[in-house]
Amino acid sequence: MMDRAALRLILLSVFLISASSQPVKKKQDVDIYSFYINSTVTSRYATTVITSRVANTLNESQEIQFEVKIPKTAFISKFRMTIEGKTYDGVVKEKQEAQQQYSEAVSRGQSAGLIKSVGRTLEDFKTSVTVAAFSKVTFELTYEELLKRRLGKYELLINAQPMQPVADFKMDVHIQEKPGISFLEVKGDLSTGDLANAIKTTRADKDAWVTFYPTRDQQTKCKSCGENGLNGDLLITYDVERRNPKGEVMVSNGYFVHYFAPSDVPRIPKNVVFIIDRSSSMHGRKIDQTRLALLRILSDLDEDDHFGLITFDHSVDTWKRELLKATKQNLENAKSFVKEIRDRGATDINAAVLAGVDMINRHPREGTASILILLTDGDPTSGEINIERIMANVKKAIGLKFPLYCLGFGHDVNFDFLTKMSLENGGVARRIYEDSDADLQLQGFYDEVAVPLLTDIQLQYTGGTNLTKTSFNLYFNGSEIVVSGQITDNSVESFSTEVIAVSKGNNVTYQDTVMIKDPSDVPPENEDFMQRLWAYLTVKQLLERQVLLKGQEKEDEEKEALKLSLKYQFVTPLTSMVVTKPQKDEVEVADKPKEGGEDPRPPVPGITKYHLSPGLPGPPGQPSLSGARRGLGGPPAAHPGRRRFGGMLKSSFHQMPMIPWESEESVLPTMYYSVPTVRSNRFLLSAAGQSKPLCFDVPLPHKLKLLQDSASEFSMNGESMTRQNGFIKIVFHYKTNHRLTINTRSIRYHDGQNDVEFLWGQEPTQHSTEGVSLILRSNEMDVTMGHIRVVILLHKKSGDVFLWPAVRQQPKDVSLMGILGKAEASYEEIQGSQTPTLKIMDQEVKASWEDVTDYTLPSTPVIRCLLVPFQAVMQGDISDFTVTQL
């Protein structure tokens, strides 16, 4: 039997369909003998259950891991472990209630931490439990999501990576759609090679079944599989029949859902203005991909569309002052303009957006739909830089006459700002990920808004109450409007719907009466799905509105979202899941903070944190700590303090661009340990033609030459301290008389005659002299000296306050000196080696995979990198990069 049971907390967070159970010890010591993924989609509402059965084949107890990947749009609604016949169920609680239990654990020096998701669609959750010799454990996780229609289809993504071939692996998907299924397609990595033979698809009028039962042998033979078994995803796309233009209404147990997606209406000609950031931070692949995407988008414009092009840096330029019709000649001229867009200067978002608004306002056209699309990769650094004033200016200028869509390029962008500005003006924000497909991401977003069909849509329901959102600015072809609510009188036999909208300047009305279905006609297993769908959509929309509300209204809506989250046991940003487990006095916590937020829970004073993980190399200079993983710029953990028996939630790097109600971060359970402190700073270095960057360590403490350009008389040096992340002081020199000194309390600038001082935390401030621009925002100091731009970020992590430099712009075709002088590295992977081996500068170098924290970005995402020796990548010794004085 197990040791005495004790409370062990895991506060789970939000998540695409995927799962894996990974042994902490040697693979042969743990047998994942059964692995099932079962997903039921009823009227677009997907409920997925992942069940993993694992045996400890050792004659001693050991920790067994469970790992799943689920969508950021999903809510976990159940987690259960069964060990030796005893079941441990999770209970969703309000965060504050869980905080009390957490605090008690912290007082004993035991708890928690934060991990942030950084990818596109997948978040990764891990937890583990100690299992006795020759015993078994069953993990079961349930989560729910409403599939969103994009470009005429719904997508269900299932990722599987069990870390070993499984004797009994089964994936079952059942899709039930009342109007019938018009098409269904199965693709993805898990449908390639021999695995294609393991997929079976069965279709009926209103049902479809997809099964995936690969043999042990097949599990090692897909495109991305190997000796560790399955590693990839299965993507199921489908759509439904749409015979009724009034939409599809389903009623069950006093709740209804209305899916409205007419396609029999003429497209509305559009007026679209593209506002393109051409500031210096767009240099390189970003601006190349932007040009490529714009050229494709221009080719897709219809002749009755009108369009405008605005480019901006510290100044704003328009291709033409007025909107032009998308004739063949105008499009050719516009493409010539696009091909000549070059990166330069600062970022005046305020003036650029207002110019776009003015262009649309000066050329009103009846029977059209106007759209403003902003693409930027950074913060405002020129003109009006106060974000609140920019949003007020834009909101006043647009006046809710048309939507503003904001596309944020990369992780460096202030995505909260773009999200709020979009929502205030009837649009959405979408993150464009810096990757080889960024141009396709840009074009994909445009495709979603390319064909407006209706404007000013209002939906009304006689006898309906507690409705989700019923007013929409635009409806685009290929999308879908979804409204759910409760029926006030369950005794009535029918239910009426009415949709009022504008089509090409004319009012249109869709009216329908639906007979309320006898609840007995609904399959017993699906009786409550409509109610849960309503709750899911209501909570999602209440959370989305939080960024727009203030005062009592904001507080009331948050309370309502919390009440529903607790009632339906949804793990949301307002709740946490508590699981009691058989473990000795160990308590762990995981929450879901907002994107880019600080650790939501205070650290334990005087305790250094490490992530212990058997079998991984220890921190620099501490070989005795064989279980530690290292993080960028500090401790051996990407997020310090987490032990492997904790849950872990992070993101894979391949997620669709975000929409406002998709959260991007999550938190993971942690334990605090008194262990040796930070021994090195870790730096990331992108690699040409490779998806994964390199990383290398620089021991502490040091005074380092960070960046130097002798031609422009520029230098940046930094000082680090023992036992602390990052830098405590960074000093810039420019020409003969400019000196900028930044520490963790203040910033001092001397131009040869005058001194200027800033304090961290003060109001956004801008200071410019000839050749020098300084912009202070909350926790960032944006420094431009000549042709070099560096952002110094102030981080507060685990009780430490430290600086970290991020080079945003440097001269083209100029070799710079210093630790940060290399813009990118070049390497090749040598195949056939048991451990990662790279060829760098014609030399073979041993490497290891690491998860590290990227402190060059405010959101501090977790990055997967190849750790290599300093000398191999920098082609020199540490002493070549040190200075005696800053």
C-alpha cells in the first residue's frame, strides 16, 4: 500500500487534443500499456477524454508522468487519477480559496511557480505521481471546447506523443451534426506513411466516425515518429450542410444554440486600407514576408473593391491620398509600390492609424463594408507614445463606423495594447508568429475577412433569456455567428428566431420558428451538452469583455464568469483545480495568468528555486546537481523551482494566430528547494535556415562587452553579479560625449553638457537629441544611437530584479563585436548520433536540448534550444569578451 495520504494540490490550467505519458526514469522501467483518446463532437461542441494506463515495472516505487496537449480555447473540466483502486478527483475552486491552501504550503517551503505558453495552438500539461513497485496508475483528463468555423471548415486537432510505442493505442472520434456533414478530411503527420493504413473513416448522413488504431510497429514509422513512438498530429476538418439560410437552431433541456452562416447572399464590395509598419525593427525576413503577403492579397482583391496603402515609421506615407478601385492597372501600380517598401526609422502608430481612418472617412461609399488592417511588430516609439491616448484618439476617430483589425508581428509586440484597441473598435487582434510561414499567416487572416456578406447583424429570440452576444458588426463568408441562451418557458411547443442585417445597403430579415424537441429524443450521454455549450460560450465572452470594462460593470461580469466556471467545473483564468494525491506533505499549484504577466504568486523569501528533473545535466558549475534544467540568464530551469512530480503547462510552437479570447499563458505546479544559486547567464542565438536556435552560457560574475561598433563609436557593456540573473548595470557610450547608465533603479543620460534622469515605473517618457532617442515605458528602455537600437528590459522574477538587453536593430552588412554582436549563427545537424551533434564552422560539436526562458521579450516565452559550448559558437574565449570598466 501507499504511504499515508496527504494533501497534494495541482491547480490546472487551460488547453488541442493531444496526450502523452512520459516516464521520468528509463523507458523500460515504465510500461504505458493502454492509451485512449476519445473525442465526441456534438453540434460543434467537442468533449475529449484522454485515458492513460501506466505500470511501474520496477521492484521499487517511482514517479510516473502524465502529459497532454490541449487547445488554448478549451476548458479542462475533469481530472482524475486511480491508484491501487483508489480514485483522486480534481475539484475546481476559486483562485482565492486555493490561494489559502497554497499559502499554507508556501509557509512550509514547498510550493509553486509559473510557466508561460509560447506557441500557436498547443499547450502542454504535465503531472506525475509516485507509484509503488509493480503497481499501476490510470490518468484521465476531460476538456471541452466549441469548434470555431474559419474559411468554411471546423478543425479538430489531435496530437499524440506517448514517448514510447503503446500496445493498446486507440483514438476514436465521433462527430454528430444535425444538418448533416457536407465533407470530412483527415490529414496531418499521423496520416502519413504506414500510419495511413491505421486510419478508418466511416460516414453516415448526420454522423462520422474516425478511428486510429496503429500497431506498435506502425507507431515508429510515421514522418515524425521514431523509436519513442508516435510524435505528431491528426487534423480532422469538416463542415455541415447549410440548406436553411435562416440557420440551424437546436434546443435541448431548456437551452438553445443558433448557428447562423448564410451563403446565399451577394458579397459586399469592401473598402480596405492596409497600414504597414516599415520601422527598422521590421528589418530582414519580417519585411520580406510582409511584402510577399501584400502582393498575394492585392491579387485577391475584387474589381469592385477599393483599397489604400499606408506605410509608416516615424513618418507616415500614403501610396495614394484616396482609395482607388482595384482595377488591373491600379493593382499593378500598387504592387510596384509594395516591392519598394524598405525598413527604416521609429514607430508612429497613432499618426498611421489616424491617417487610415481619415482615408476611409473621406471616401464613403454606400452599400460597402470598410475595414482597417494594421500590421506592426512593436510599441509606439515616435509621435504620440502614450498608449491610452492613442486608443482614445483612434476610438474617437473611428466612432464604431468600421472595424480595426490589428496584426501583431512576433513576441516583441505589445499584444495587450493591440487587443484592446481592436476590441474597442469592433475588430480582433491576431498574433503573427515569426516563422517561415509568416506570409501565409498574414494572407490567411486576410482570407478570413476578404468576403463580407452582411453588416450590422442583430439577432433576436422570442422567449429567450441569458443570451450570449447577439450583435455583430460584420459577417464574413466562411465564418459563423453562434448565439446560445436559455428558454424562458419550457412548456411552449415552439421557439422563434429573427435575424436583422444589412446586405449591400439593403435591410434583410431572416425569421424562423423551431419546434422544441422532446428531451427524450436526445441521447442520454448528450443531455447536458447544450447547457455546457451555453456556459462555455458565456464564460468565454465575459472574459473577452474584461479588457473593455471598468468599475462595477467589470466586477459584476467577472463574478458571473466565476460563478459559471465553478458551477460547470471549468478551469479558467478565474479558477484553479485542486487534486488530492497520495504524497507526503507535498503541495503544488498551477494557475493561468494573462499573457506576459508576472508570477501570480509570491516567492518564498530566502529560498532559491530549481526545476529538478532526473537524467538532465545540472546547472553550470554544479555537476553534483544532476537533476537540474537550465534557463536563459539564470537558474537551470526555464522556470525555476519546479519538480518533475508537479504539473507543467506550456505551449508547442505551432499554434494558429491568436484571437482575443484565446489565452496564451499557463502555470505549472512547483516545489521550492534550497539549492545552489545561479552560476551563469544563458544567451539565445538564432540560426540561419534552422527552426531551433542555439544557446550558450556565460559564467557569473563578469563585466562583459555586449555590443561594439567601432565605426560609429558605439559600445554597450554590462555587469552581472554572482547568484543573480541578468545584469545589474548596463552602460552605453556613443561618439565622444554621450553616456547612458542604466541600473535596476534608474536611468541616467549625459550628452556632454546636460544630465537627464529617469526612474523605472514613471510615466512613459521620450527624450531625443541628435542621433540619440530614448523612450521609457514601464519596464522597457528603448535606446537608439545612430543606426543601432537596443531595448533594455527590466525583469522581476523570483525575488530578483535584473536587466536584460535585446538588440532590435543593427547596421546591415557590418560585423559588430561583443557577446550580442552575432546576428545569427549557422549549423548543420549530423545524423546518426545518439546525442545531438552539430557541425559549426567545420567542427563537430556535442549539444543538448534545453527549454530556456527568453528574457529578450517582455512575455519571457519558453524556447527550445540546442545548448553548445561558448567557444564553439563565439569562436573565442570568455576573456576576449570582458572589459575592466563599463
